Amino acid sequence: MKKIMIVDDEPMMIKIADRALKDFYQTIQASSGEEALELFDSQSPDMIISDLKMPSMSGEELQKKINERRGENLPFIFMTADEEYDNAEANFIRKPVKAEELLNLVNRLFEKTGRKIITHDELKRGAGDTKSEREKLPQWLVKSPLVNVHAGLNNSETAEYMLSAIDIFLDHAQPNLEDMERFFAAGDYENFTVKVHALKSTARIIGAMILSTMAGAMEKAGVEGDMEYLKSEYPLLIDEYKKYVKLFSHNKKEESKKDISDDELADVMLAIKEYVAAEDFSLTEDAIEYLEKCIISPEKEKYIADIKKSLYQLDWDSIHSIVG
């Protein structure tokens, strides 16, 4: 089986490319040009698919180093969200990457080198139409004014992969925010621009088109050195980013809650009263945290939230008043 190395500093982009290729090729993953160089000799890939813009080493720099090390040109594909990028001598695909489009390009390059191994019929993926995929998404996502579900499904191709992309977005949101804030505070606008360039693409895949548009505008300002725009719009971008993080994390947390029977709920509520009567902080906290993981009515949610707030203030008088 042919080996393809995927190089990108954004985990979501690696996952998308890997998803498209893994049924036909052995994939190797690297999160930077430096890591790709470290893996190259031991893994000996037959092709490299790399992000064009990455911190510290660009895709073009990586290609040059690989070809110098190998002594001949290795099949190489760039992934880019730069809509103005156009290099007749390079093989590239625009982000968000579509599975069939990427596979077709990989197949054409292997065909040129006499190594074509996938038939036309094998390339057909059958992702399904947008309407049927939309029905597989949770209602909170479909109804959210922040998410363009149609665009998200168009870019991610299936409901399953869109939801998976949201999970990846959440997993890496905090470190990405910290990187952006650190670069901006240090005046490192070059690396800040690389980060918003990546955000522009990842946001499209999850249907966060407002965020993607804002990130794209910030990328343009960074490239052009428009400091006035960067400084005025930066807080708005960060706030918008955090809106999506809050939306996804809240609803993912709600989805993970388990059912609780009426009898069990009654038992836990009675236990809370007993723990409060004894003013036992730890047991009261444990009971509240247990109910927070269960599906309960809005009234009960407010009830335990009020108890929890007073509990952390050590205001037992208020708690006694709440539980009656």
C-alpha cells in the first residue's frame, strides 16, 4: 500500500485529509514541517500533502528540503485557503478539502509516475445529499443562528464528519485562542496571521461562516500590514470565536447528560435535603454534581443551581431557605 504523509498545523485539516485517503493509502501524520522532516527518512512516503502556510516552515520550504534530501522530486500537493494562490507549477487543492477532489488529484499524480492503483469506480464516495444529512444533525445545531448548516454540510460532506469536526474544533479552541492572544500581545503579527488563516478554513467546515469571514478579513489585514484594522477588529474576532466555543461546548455537555427515573430523582432530592440539614458540604456538592449530569426539568436545574451558588458562598442560611 502506498504511503502518503499529511502535514498541517491544524488537526482538523489532517483528519479531513486522512478521512479521504485512509481507505486507499497508508497515511502518516505530521503537525509541522519540522516533524515531517523527522519522519521522512524512517517512513519513506510516496507522496506528501502539506498545508501551504504553517508557522516556522511553509509547505513550499518543506517541499524544497524534501526534494534536496531525496535527490529527486517527490509527488507533492499543497492545501491552501488562499483564494488568490495560483501556481501553474504546483499541484494544489483549496480548503475546505473535498474527499473526492483530493482523491482524484492524488490518483492523477500517481498515474503520471506509473503508480495509479485506484479505479474510477473506487473513487466514488456517495456522501449523500445535504437534505438527508441535515436530518441527522441535532436540532440545537440546525436551529442555531450562528451556524450555517448548509455550508457546513457542503464543506464537510456528511453530518458525521461535521459533528466530528465540531469536536476537534472544541478540543483545540483553547490552545488556539491562547496562541492567537499570545502572538497578538507580542506584536507577532506574522504568526497571528497564520493562525487566522487556519481559522478561516476550519470555521467553514463547521458552518461558522461569520467567524470564517472575520478571520479572512483579519488575514487580509495581516498580509497588508493594516495595523489599524487589526487592532480595532481583534477583540471582536476573539469574542466571536468564544461565542462558538460556548455554543458548542454547552450543547455537547447537554447531549452527554443521561436519563434519570422519577424515583431516582426523588431519592437524590431527598438526600440533598438531608445533607443540607446536616450542613455537609461534600455530600451536598456530590449530589448536585450528580444531578448536573442528568436530564432534569428547567425548574429542577434552577433549583440545584441556586443551591450550588449558595453552597460555594458557604451561605447555609440561604440553602436552608431554598430547600425548605
